[in-house]
Amino acid sequence: MNPSRIQSLHANCKLNTLRQYYRLSECGAHTALGDVNTVIDLMQQVLRPLAEKRGLETWATLRDFTDDEWYPSRLPFGKFKGRLYQEADGDSALKSWLEWLAESSNERSSRMGFRFRSTALTLLRNCALCTNTCAPESLT
């Protein structure tokens, strides 16, 4: 699940919200056994496939994965809320805003701005190395 997608729907990560979002069985909702069954469904139908896709085969690798700092793929706040940070390549205003964010005095905002900016540059460099016609003419 992408938490920013749930946030964009003005929802939350409560068990009932997850049950509805992933269309899991509502049999016994809000009962102890029903909630346990929902957690089992969530683990089997949603979390296990995501973990397998990322090669997280043990509890230790899953724990290590969750220790990494995570940032959404869409900007969760500010002037460009909801925009993909990759769009900074073609939008000088967004690129300037990410650079400003990277210089923020707020530590988390600064890390987020730096991460978005550096990831966007890496994507641009990788795209420039490919042979597709989508490669940008400059990396600035």
C-alpha cells in the first residue's frame, strides 16, 4: 500500500479503512475474531506479495527494510502537493521548490527535499544513458 495514496483519499490506516481499501472480507468486522481474520487476509493478500516482490523473505530482512527512511513518491505537502517529484525535470518551478526544500531548516523537510532532488537527478542520468528517445538533451 502506498500511504500517500491513502492520505490523498483523506483516509487513515485503521484496520477497517484497510479492509475497505483492499476489498477484504468484512465477515465479523469489529469483532475480535473478525479483526484477526482481517489481519490474516491483509498479510496474505497484500503484505506478503509486496514483501516477496522486494525480496524480503525473513522477519530480519523485513525489519531492516522498515528501518530505512521512507518518502512518498508524490509530494505530501506544500505548493506542489500531489505532484510526482520526477516532474521537476520538466518544471523549473517545481525543481526550484525542491532545491529550496533541500535547504530547509526543518531537518525532515530538508532530507526529503535532498532525497527528491538527488533521486530525480539519478533518474535523469539513467534515462540519458538509455537508448530510448525519451532521454533528455541536458541534465541541468
